[in-house]
Amino acid sequence: MKRLVPVVAALSLAAPALLHAQSDATRNMNITGAGTKTEVKTHKGVGTVKKIDAAAGRVTLAHGPIPSLKWSAMTMGFAVKDKALLGKLSPEKKIEFEFVQKGRDYVITSVK
């Protein structure tokens, strides 16, 4: 019992500092849902439209490297945040785009 008292005292003194450190670490995070914290980072790329699936709201791009994700050039499918973005696209059109990760998918948020 004598050994337990100093441990409990040390933990009770450390708790406020740990809570403050956690709040600093989560300051730049968006909170979505009940207790779920996710950081939303926008990535930029340049690519060529290969395929458009308007019904599914998806586009396949052959894009160059994406340094923010350490991706090399590749061809892959993306969802679009708003199907109206698909109206700016046509096969073999070169575009600049921004996207975010949403769950296991990558979602294009803007196209130039």
C-alpha cells in the first residue's frame, strides 16, 4: 500500500499535462461523428482523364507523382465530391486536381 500512494500521486499530477498535450496535438484536426477524429489533408496532382463513370461518380486518371503521399505516377480511380465536376472532364483531357482521402477512397474536390 505504501508503494501505491506515490504512484497514484504521480499519476494525478501528470494527468493535466497529458490532457493539455493531447489538446495541442488535436488542435488542427476536424472532428467528425461521435468521438471520431480525422485530419483532412488536401493533395494536388496533374493527370490525364482516362475514363469517366458518371453513374458511379468516378473518374480514372493517369496522374503524375503525388509528393504529399509519396506516390509515384500511376493510373487509378477517384470518386468525385460533386458529380457536377464530371462536366469539366473528357477523355484524354489533361487536368490539375485536388483531392482528399475519405475512408479508403480518394475524392476529387476540385478540377482546373
